[in-house]
Amino acid sequence: MNRKMGHRRQGSIDLLETIGIVNENGIENLSMVPVHPSLTYDYVLVAKTSDDENSHSTIKRNAFIQALKQRQLSVKKYTNSDEKMFYCIRAADSIFETYRYLLKVSDACNWSCEQKGTVPQSTRIRVVDFIVHHTSIDTQGVPEYLPDLIKKDVFETYFCLHEKREQKELKKSWARWSATFRGQPITNVRNYLGEKVALYFLWLGWYTFLLIPASVIGIIVFLYGLAFYSTSPLIQEVCNSNITMCPLCNNKCKVWNLSDTCMYAKVSLLFDNAGTVAFAMFMAVWATVFLEFWKRHRSSFVCAWKVYDWCEEEEELIMEIVNNAACQPKMHRHSYLRSTIVLALVTLMLLIIIGLTHALVVFRVIATVLLAEKSQWQLIGDNSQTVALMLGAVLHYITITVMTRVNCMVAMKLSEIENKHSHAAVERSFTVKMFIFQFFTMFSSLIYTAFFLGRINGHPGGYVKISGIWRLEECHPSGCLTDLFIQMSIIMVLKQTFNNIFEYSGPWFRRWLNRKKNQKLMRRCLKCYKKECMNAMEASELCDNCKLEDLHRNYSLIQTDRFSLFNEFLEMVIQFSFTTIFVAAFPLAPLLALLNNIIEIRLDAIKMVSLERRLVPTKANDIGVWTDVLEAISVLAVIANGLVIGISSDFIPRLVYQYYYGPCASGNPAGVDCMVGYINNTLSVANVSDQRVSEDFKPNQLISDSGEIVTHCRYRDYRSSEDFSLTNQFWVILASRLVFIILFEHVVVMFKCVTSWFVPNSPLDVTNERLYDKLKRLKEELRDQRTQQDTFSKLNENGNSRKPSKRNKSKKQNSM
């Protein structure tokens, strides 16, 4: 090969730059990390000052600092007037030479051997962070690590420092609101915050871009329903109806006219129409296209960054050796007892979450009755069920907010019980458990609304009641899909709006307060800052005052930990679930997600660069177990949308009526709409003279607004008016629903499989470049070996030529 493939840009990267997702600013060799000599320190520990040198905290603190110095880490202490001590850590270069060598001789982690010169600051931070967290002191035979010391107030916190030069460049090109519609400098993000953060923003950018076509199709489906807003015979039948419906509650609710819910019927048709089926199929295939092309883009970038073959567990082994050359490997272990305990506790937690869903259902049932009977506003009393549904959605959002913290604590405890052998395994276990808990918290109530609401409530003379008092909710005669739409829209809007507000305003306000506190210190070192700090490009050493100001500035930022990026991923994956699962009930969900993500990308960028302490740059070559979670969501989306259309939607009952029971069943008479009479066909009759019906309704409930005493009322179901048995039409519709669900899921799964097969996970450019890199490395190894052999041979020849033979030595003695 004559061309230098190692410095050739991948076609996938050029594509992402063309469509505006990334902006690499003309960088050709993405694997090289720009190296600037460090002007400050690699790591900082913070503690409160103490006058008692003999206190347990001081003794443990000095012992831990001494243990760090034994690991070839230099530590310098700074003290300020705020009773804070900053222990600034810098690692010796020999540590990173060992790290580089181990990477070079390892099986997979060989990318950094191509770098020459000074070690990048991101690598220094990552290695030092590992050493600090794996250094311990012995307290009465029990090892204590840094997290243990923080819990005992020996240290207050720890962090790594922002680099002003790189931070300023990222603020200018990425982490500001004016750059909202610019491509992301993903490689610069990787150089500063690590591959893991860079892959998160690459994934989020690709996800946001693909939401554009999904949003457009969703808007078209919405406009399709709006086009028939006033001409649909279903709406006209509801709005012009004189049908009397049965009371919705036991005591004070009266019979009501179907025409009173004209607006509700119009809203239902906007989301429950023929276009919904096509949109649900499109979104199922869309999810597969998104994931398959994401894998291609990911492989292009990780190949360009030379981390394609990187292995997380092997990286941890190398770090262990760097930290302690005499370390022993952590063996893989499995305990059936621990697994059984964890499984039982996970099941118990899921039962508790489902129990909260039942509590929400009870709340809505009771709220419906109380609003209908005791509300002073007629509008609320007449629409008590809709108002109760909205209140239930708000309460569901509050429950989600509270349970998120509870789920996090429980998932972490369960992961600790499993006692995994590595941090990577612990993170995977925690991620799966946390997502399962959050998924059930988010979707349990939606599952009830989609598949059980209005189907288990019974009928007049046989209503299902809670504690024998409160009747379960009923669906509107126009269908149950609107209830699901209302609940999803409220949760999505509240969750995204409040999350973004608190996510940005909280850190910003705290930074503003800390700047006020540190204003005096900043003024005191302004002259020194101009003299020394502005010469960063010449690698001048900062003075102690500027270093102390930099320590204060970083200390005042919001604390970060290993869950900071996890929380961002979890938020977006849950949003992806809302966008794909139950999307048949809410075609505008992709549009809301798109608008949120446009803000979310810059919000996260500003937080990580300006408002939060610097994240420890973490190496990665994919988004980890989140890929498997997204795959599972895409499969669940097929199942859920098939069930929503087949069970929750009126799509199947309308088709059955159109071809078997409507005016077009025996032909298509001219001038007659095939859906005329559909609403009346879906309503059964309850005769008040029936003793079972009269027991459910009081006499005052059977008086209409006009003062007429009704002799029968209607309710939504397919039952006989005599014995309330299910009609033949019910069984025909049920069979049609099952057939549709099976066909829908098989057809969509087939399209997903074809799409997955048609789009390879890695482009050919990546495969060829990896082959070229391996060939190049093998040739370099062979060249180095031959060079060593030639050098060794020359040394042997020179040694032999200088050493006289025994024969020459004897001749010389004879001549003498």
C-alpha cells in the first residue's frame, strides 16, 4: 500500500461532518492527542484544617499522604484563609513510562505506543486517579481507601483540574449557546474529557439528527388526523348524537349525553387514525436503522482514535501493575447464594414499584369520584375523569422523581452484594439494574393505561369496585388511546422541562455565589495572572498565588463522580424509550425529544466544561452495556406498538365494522360512508328495569339534565342487553386483534432483521485500516528485532577482533 491509511479520514466521519453532527476543524490524524506541558497538578485532595496534630483524622491524613508518596507521587500542600487544605498531587514520569510499556506489550491496548514526547494530561489524570483510589492505609488490620476516609471526614473531596487553554477552546467552539447549530468537535472533546464522554456526545448527536425525519413523519400523521378533523363521520356521530350514557360513578354522577364529549372525540382522532399504524412500523424500523448506523459511526471514530481493540478489563490489569508491581489478579467468582439473594431483592423491588402503580390507579379512581361529586366548578365535575387522569400523571412524575433516587441506592447496594471482580463488571451490573427499575417506574402506569384501562371495569349490574365502593375507570366511547396520549405528553413535558431548568440553573447559581466569595482572592492575584498565566503557551510555571486561585476556582464548581455521565445516559435512554415505545399513541413524541435534545447537547457541554469539576477522562471504545439496552428497547417497541394498535387503538374494531358489520359489509353503496353508525355499534344497552342495573344506579342518577327519567342507558362494550353476555362481534374483533398483532410483529421484525443484515457494523475503511495498522506494527516489531540482532552481532565481532588468539600469543612469546 502506497497511501498512508493511518492518516486518512474515514468516510463515515466525513459524512457526519457533512451533515453537521461533528466538526473536526480539518484534523486529519484523529489518533494523536495534542500535548501541552502541565502547568498545575494532576490531582487534588481537599481537607479541612486542623490545629490538633494528634487527632485521628490528622494521623490518618498524614499516613495516606505518606502512602501516596511511596507510590512515586509528589504531594504539595496549600492552605488558605477558608480553613481548607489542598493536597496537590503530581506523578513521576517513570509511572507513565511503565504504563506505556505495558500497553505496548499487551494484546489489545497498543494504541499509545505511537505517541511520542510528553504524556497527555488526560492520561496523567486517569492513571493518578486509579492510583489514588487504590491506595490504602492500615487501620487496626483493616485497609481504608479514599472513599472510606472521606466518609470519616479525613478528606472532604477530590477533583482534577481544568486546563485553562483547552477549556477556553472548548468554550469557544462547543460549550456555549451560540454554537447550538454547529457540529461538535468530538475529537477535541475526546482529548480533554476522554473517549467515554466523546462517544456519549457522538451518540447523542447522531440520535438527535435521526429524530428529524421521525419528527417530520410524526407531524404528517398528526396533520393527517387534523385534515379529517371536521369531516369524519365518527366525530359527527359523537357531536350530533342524542345517545344517553350511563353514569360514571355510583352516587351523584348522572346520566350524560354522548355529544357532551365532542371535543374529546376530536382529539382522539388526531392520534388514533390509519396513519398511526404506518408510523408505528416506521419507528420500529427507524430504531434499528439508528442503532446499526450508530455502530458504524462508532467503529469509525474508535478506529481513528486507535482504541478499536482496547479492552477495559485488560486496562484495569495494567493499572493494577502500575500501582503495585506485586499485585495479584482478582479472580472471577460466582456465588449461587448471592445471585439468588439479588434475584429475590430485585423481584421485591419490582413488586414495590408495581404496587406504586396500583396506588396511582386507586388515586385516580377516588379522585374521579370526589371531583364529580364535590367539585364546586361544573367544568371540573363534568370532566372529572380527564382531570383525575391529568392529576394522576403529575403525581406519576413526582413518583418518578422520588423513586429515581431510591432506585439508584438500591441498584448500588445490589451491585455491591454481587461482589464483582472489576469496576467494569460493577458498572454493567449497576446499569442493567438501574434501567430495569427506572423502566418499571416510568412505564408501569402507562402499561395499565394502555392495556387494562376500561377493560377490567365490568358493566352495569356487574361493576368491578375497589373495596366495594369505588368503580374502576372507563374508556371514552371514542377509544382509550387519548388517555395514554395525555399521560405520556404530561410526563414528557414535565420531565424534560424541569430537568433542564434545574440541571442548568442549580450549577449556574452555585458558581455565581462562589465567584462572589472568591472575588477578593481573584483581585489579589490579577497582576500575577497577567504576568505568568497568560504565558501558558510557553509552558511557564504558575506562581503559588495563581495556583491557589485555580484550586479555588475548580473547588467551587459542582462535584462530579462516576455517575455523572451515567445519569446523562440514563436520561437519554429513557427518552429513547418514550420515543419508540407507545409512539403509536403519541406521534409527536419524536418532535418533543428533538427540541429537548437540541438544548440538551449544549446544556451538557456547558455543564461539563464550565459549571462542573472536570470529569476524570475515561477510555472506552463503545457506550458499553447501553448498546444492549437500546437493542432491547427496540425489540420492546415492536411488541408494545403492536399491542397498542391491536388492543388500545380502535383501528381493528373500525376495520371489522367497515367490512363485516357496517353499511359497506354487503357492498359499497354510492354516497354512503362505510363508518356511519360505528359509535352506536360499539355501545351496548343497559335497561334500567333490570334489577342488577337498578342496584348500581340510584333514582336521582337516572334523571337527565332536561328532567327526563331515562329507561335505558348506553356503555362502551359488546354485550347483550338481556344477560350481559359477550356478543359474537366481540369474539370476531378479539380474533382480528390477535391476528393483527402476530402479523404486525412478524412483518416489522422481518424488516428489522433485513435492515440489520444490510448495514454492516463496521465500514470497509475501518476493516482495511485495522489490517494496515496491524501489518505496520508487525513490520516495526520485526525491524526493531533485526536492528537489535545486528547491533548484538557487531558487538560480538568487535569483541572477537580485540581479543588475541592463543597461537598469536605463543609466537609472540617465542620471539621474545
